[in-house]
Amino acid sequence: MIKNYFMALLAIAFLASCGNNPKTDEKKEATATSEEVTAAVLTIEEWPAAAENYVDQSVSMEGTIVHVCKHGGKRFFISNEEGETRVKVELGDSEAAFSPEEEGAFVRVVGLVEEMRVDEAYLDEWQAEIEAKIAEGVEGHDDHGTGVHEGEEGHEHRGQHEELERVADLRKEIAENGKGYKSYFNLAYVSHEVLTEAPVKEETTEEGHDHDHDHDHNH
């Protein structure tokens, strides 16, 4: 009787342990998927041809910060050493803004690949916004609102009529590609690591500062 009693207890303990194993495994699996996701590694040189294959996927990429948008610092661009290709990184509302002082830093960025499709409806909206600025006498380009921002050098000083020319060029390109739209890809920021700090910028004199201010105002 005693032997049978202990055998029964062992059987119950075994069944109980078996019943708990799936929950333990599920917990481990959940932890792995949420905290141990490995991003695909891409080079900036690979980006133009490969981006469309990684939409909604996590990607890790190294490059130099070559431009931080001054309006809020919620967008920056990384480039390769040759400067031939730029990758746009968009930060969410909850992310700390970047500063132009960080331009020149060599970083590793992890982000989710996003696709923006520019079609005729988008171009109509963009053109209407430009024409409204022309009517109001507003000069210069901004880094927010409607438009396509690729961080090209000198884009801050592009005038409204140059923006209209760009819209016209995109209309022609979309008409010729047969797809009805043009795709632009960027990284939705997840994290970054500074591999090499940005070079220290020389302090401008008061006279130089005033000169720069006048230059910006005239543009």
C-alpha cells in the first residue's frame, strides 16, 4: 500500500511538471522575440538596390551623419565615405532630437525600413503648398511639411521656384516609369551607437556669427 501511495504521488508530480513546461517555453520564446531580434546588416552602398526587399524589417547600418534637419532635429542622414549615397533616418515623437553638432559622427544605426510612395496626388498637394508660399512671399525651403527630403547639400537654400521644378521633374519621372509612383525609402529610428565622435567645431566669433545670420536671412 505504501509503495503504491508513493508511486501515485510521483505520477502526479510528473504530470504537473509536464503541464507547466509549455508555459515556461512560451515565456522564453516571448523573451527571445522581443529582446533578441537581430537586425539584417546592410552597407550604405547596398541600400539603393536592397531597401525595397527589407520594408518593415529591422536593418543595421554604419555611416557618417552628414546632415541633421534643423527644424526639430527629428530627421538626419548618414552617408558613406564617398558621400555618393545618403540614407534618411526618421525619429519618432518620443525620441530625443539630434543636434547639428552631431554632424560628422560615425554611427551604427538600427531602424525599420519604411517606404513612401510619391504619386500624382502627393505631387498635387506639394505643388499647392509651394504655390501658396509663393503667393505669401515666403522664400526658402523648409525641412517639414509636404515634400521629399533627401538631405542633399544646399537644399536648405532652395527657393520655391526650384521646388516647383523638382515637382515637374518627378511628374515626368513617374509618367515614364509606368508604376504611377516613385518609392523613397528611409529608416524609422530604433537605436544608434556612436562609433566615432563628431569632430569639435571651431567657435565662431561674434562678427562671424552676425555675418552667418545675415547670410541665412538673405536666403
